[in-house]
Amino acid sequence: MVEQATQANLIFLTGDLGFMALEPLRSALGQRFVNAGVAEQNMIGVAAGMARDGMRPWAYSIAPFIYARPFEQIRNDVCLHGLPVVMVGNGGGYGYGVMGATHHALEDYGTLLTLQSLRAFVPAFDGDIRPTVAKLAEIRQPAYLRLGLDEAPAGFVPPDYGPWRRLIRGSDATVVVCGPIAGGLIAAVRELPVAARPNVWLVSELPIDQFPPDFLDDVRESPHVVVVEEHVAVGGVGAQVARQLLLQGVLPKRFSHRCAAGYPSGRYGSQRFHRKECGLDVQGILASLVAPAGKE
């Protein structure tokens, strides 16, 4: 982002967040860095006006504050006009842990993708940020960028960025994963015997409107397709994968969906705590690959 800051029409707005992180960007942008204050609805409205005037605004906050508070402005001011505003949400899913449900973003991209012309980007690794930002700098439509911490194991080098990537080639189930949660899964899957190792695919751009041919080949041959995401079921990657498979007439032998279940115990804790409650920890995901049908 700092390297892209030389673009004369780039404007960055923050909802009074990003301290000890955005200072280099502020230095690079000067007056084109705007602290909009704790006023997210106004920030999105201002960003829409800037975009209509030919600027390229990026609006930043933590994930629930960038999509939930200003949803009406995103819908009416940005998406109904197809304006190229990039909304950056940090800490997707349970990323803000013990701060509780008000700070969690469990339905962010599913909610935003109901709006016309919007695309969502969910990088999984640190190395995804540069190509994602470059892509966002060029698109001419509303976009949402969901950020989280890279969880890849030490020494893992992911394939070059793309909307779809095969992370691990296996010979058993086929796993589709979205977001940084892929990192922990990679480490565990690499420890499995080759015969029990699933194909692991990563999707980073939404909505899903097509599949790589190799992915469809895996689905046809696989005994079990499992979708994993730190997002609720409705509107999520699982629903999109299932819909697109049906539209293309490709029926998996078995389909499971591991997703955010909210707060089963009624308690708040770390991101790891919430993932475990929902079966989104590594052990829960691996167990779902071999669980009897209906017992995932």
C-alpha cells in the first residue's frame, strides 16, 4: 500500500483506528491520509463522494465497523452507483477474540456480497497482500478486503497468488478453505500419511462464479468435499461452492461445511477458543474428514 501511495488520486480514510500500524502510510500520503473519526457511516459517504469525483478511496476500520455500522451507506452510496471504494476490514472472523461479539465479523463477506457489483478479497498469507493490493488498485467496482494474521507454518511457501490455488495435492478428501485459517491446516495435513492426505484448495476472491478445471476433477474423484471458513454458513463460501457445483452439474459424493457457529457456550474467549467451539480448530477439521455422514 505504501508503494502504491504515489498515485495522485489515492485517498486513505480511517475510522480513528490503525495506530502503531498506519503511520508509514500516513507519512507517505500526507494530506491524502484522512482520519474520519469514529463516524463510519460518514466515512463511507465521504469515500463515495470522493470516488464519484475520480479519486480512489480506501476506507479502513476493524472488520465489524467497516461493514456493519455503515451498511446502508455501502449499499446506497457505493454499490448502487458501482463506485470503486475499497473497504478494508481488519480482524475477520473471531480475530478480535476476547473483545466479544461486537468486535467479531462472522457474516461480513456474506452480507456484503448481497450487494450488487461488490467483490470480496480474503488473503491467507502475508505474501498475498502485495498482489491483492495491486489488483484492488486497478478494479473499477466496490470491493471489500478482509485481513487477518498469517498462520502458515514456518518454511511454507504458498503458490503464487490467484483466486484459487491448490495448496496440497492429496489422494483422499478435497478441502476448500478460505482465509488465514488455511495456515494451521497446512501444517497438520502435511503430517498425514500420503494415502490419507486431502487435496487442499484455497479460495481468496468472492463471489465464486467459476472453478479451476483441476478442482472439478478433484471433486469428481473425491469421496468427500469439505469447505472450511471462519464465517457463518449463510452467504459463506460453503453455500457458494455448493451452488456453483450444482449449476455446473457436478455432484460431490459427500459434502460437509465447517463454519462459524456463533457462541455455543455463550462465553467469549480467544480466537482459538471460538474456533475450537465451532470445530474450526485443526483437530475438528481433520476429524470431519473421516466422520460418518451426519456426524461432522
